[in-house]
Amino acid sequence: MPRRIAIIDLVGLSPALIGKHTPTIASFARERGGVRTMRPTLPAVTTSVQTSMLTGVGPAEHGIVGNGWMDPETREVALWKQSDGLVEAERLWDTARRRDESVTCANICWWYAMHTSCDVVVTPRPIYKADGRKLPDCLTQPADLRDRLTRSLGTFPLFRFWGPAADITSTRWIADAAIKVERETSPTITLVYLPHLDYGLQKLGPDHSDIPYQLKDLDHEVSRLLEHFLSRGVEPILVSEYGIVPVTDAVAPNRVLRDAGLLYWREEQGREMVDPGTSGAFAVADHQVAHVRLGRDGRRRRAEIADLLAKTPGVSKVLEGETRAEAGLDHPRAGDLILVSERDRWFCHDWWLDDAKAPDYQRTVDIHRKPGYDPRELFVDPRIRFPKIAIGGRLLRRKLGFRTLLDVIPTDTALVRGSHGRVDQGLGWDAVLIAEAAAEIDDDSDGRVSCTRVRDLALRTMFG
């Protein structure tokens, strides 16, 4: 029988943050031979790196080129899709089953958990009502697991998982769910996603005085998980997807494209609405990387656009052709041009020039409608004098049956103090790997271990 493992994803954890505020993680690292610095695949974002770790190949092969992209056929932008069918490479549990058909896998909140061959799944999935309401919930496999988890742990705390109220509550719920699922099903592989640190680091920056407290909260949940797994004979493997660096402000490539006459937009009831698919060029912003898809006009002006974006302050690189392939992003879903920001900047999707004309969803938490990742959703607009009253009043109107927007999210990009996405963030700000078998992996030429090595490390731990 293969050895049972648990891969625990401590999102945003980097070597520079492991120390006195994370005594459990630091002690576990010493017992397992130390902390290995891990190099993510580009872009260093959640869905891409998780998939690289579980398949052993990069985005050019597995197809997950970011948290979202413009579909090359429909020319529609879609972020945070959840279907496992999007992954074009074999994943860890299926590889392991070819060696031993008894292998089972429980996925507790790693990405692409829907329509999967995992045996057990827990993944965030709101209930979307016809009247526009979004209710907290999760989707599970088997279906009745959701009811058992809800009775035991309460409803999945969606609004503490993402948004201005995000905190340790969702990470604690996920840790509790992982313990309950492992105790009931004893899977060969358990995947656990702990997001707590990720949001604090983006919101506050890694140097903020509150980060030590957030590290202590995360360390406590890791301590509970390690105690449980080790007592059950399960070997833990700790990873993170990326490190988060301080940033000062955002770059808005779509405003550059608009000024060049390449963006298709129109005014609807006083709001400037964009059609990415009709545009000559549109940038799908994803942290420190942006995929620029060219339309008919854009393809004719390709060299001009590449030069224009390369000269934009805050843009470090424009990848195309050979450089795009060398970066591991030669895939139809990837942008025709791929932008990488400077280390202290990130990309926003904004195209409007006057905040009063921004689309109405911009000031709400709406991860599926916005054509780019928006970390401003972690904030309540500081210009709102009494935010609790403002939010409470809007919620009350909803309960009374009125269709009311929770339009409390700011548009100021300078509020965001941390970001990720680049693969070369600098010493101390990379991803981490802590595992018993990690000492057997040789460093690559840059002194780091590629995240694509996690799959083989997991197989080695399971089968020897």
C-alpha cells in the first residue's frame, strides 16, 4: 500500500516570513531538513501554479495560463472557472492510480475541483439566486458531505473567504473540514488549501505590523493539521504557490490601449462598458501579469502595440513569439502579448477615465463579471465615513426585497500593498517547499526547486 500524504498549500508564505511568528512551521521545517525555495511557473498565480505542482508540467502543456483568460474561440473573458476539464495534463492522483488502483484523493479547496476524478471534494460555490443574491455555500462530492459539514462546522464562510471581511475564519473552516474528511475517509492523498495569509499580504503588504499576528493565526491552523495528520500516519508536505512582494500602485494597460484607439467601448446609462472581444486589443489583468489578446486591428498593429506597452511605466517585459514560448506560455489560451510588471507594481483591468463612469459592478465584489483580477475587493472604500452603517443599510434593503448593490469597494489602486505573479521576486520572497523527500531534489541553476517537481516528490513519498 502506498504511504498516505497531505499536501498543504500555505498560500503566500515565503522564506522571509518563517521564523518566530511561525514556530510550528519552523520546527517542522527543521525536522524535514529545512525550507527549500521554490520557483513558480509563470504566471505565479493560484490556478497556474497549483496545476503545475499537480501535473509536473507548465502552463504550455497543462493549459492553465492564469486565473482567467480570453477564450480564443468565443473571445469572452472568464476568470475563476472551476471545471477540472480545463486541465489538459494528467494530475497527481490519476498518475498514482496507474501505479496502484487503490489510491484515493480528497481535494479540500484546491482549484479545478468540479467534475473531477477525485474521490472527495470540498470547494467554495455560492448559491446564486434569481433576484441577484449570492448566498454562502460550498459544493462537495459526494453531495451529502456538504450537509454533514454544514451541520458540524456551519455554512462555508464565503464572505470571510474573499472580500473586505476575509480573515482566519475561512482557513479555520477549511482546516476543520480537512480533518473531518480525513478522519471519515482516510484518503491516500489529501489536498488542503489555506488562504489566510494571501489576503492579508495583498491588502497590507508583507512589512505591515499586522502580518506577525496573521502568521501566528496561520501557524495555529497548521499546527492542528500537522498534529492530526501525523497521528494518523499521514506524511505532510507543505508548499506555497508564490511569495508576495510590496507594491506601490497599479498599471492600467487597457487605458493605454484606449488612448491608442484600440479599445471598443460604449456608454450605457452613463457607464462606460467595454467589449473585450471586439476590441483591437484587450489586456486581461492577473496580478503582475496581463494577457493581451489582439483583434483584427490589433494584429495589423502588433509591433506598434508591443512597443507602446513596453514603454508604459511599470511594465518590465512584453513577451511574444520566442520569448513567450521560452517563458512557458506557448498555448492558445495565452495572450498574443504577455505583460510582466515591475516588481513593485501590479496590473488592473481599468479602462474608464472617470470613476463616475466605471461600470456599476466595479464597486462591488464580483469576481466573475470583472474582466481581470481585482484585489481592491479586499477593501471597503475609505471615503465611506461610517462603513458598518453603509453596509448594514444596504443589507437591510436587500432583506426588505429591494435590489440593492453592495457598492462599497474602492477604485483607488494605491490601496493595494502586496502582489505576486512574477517568477523572480528576489531572495526571501519566493514560494516554499517543506517535505521529507525535498532534500533529495537538486537545486536548479538559479538555486531554486521548480514547482513542477512537487508531483514527483509526492509520488516518491507515496511509493518510495
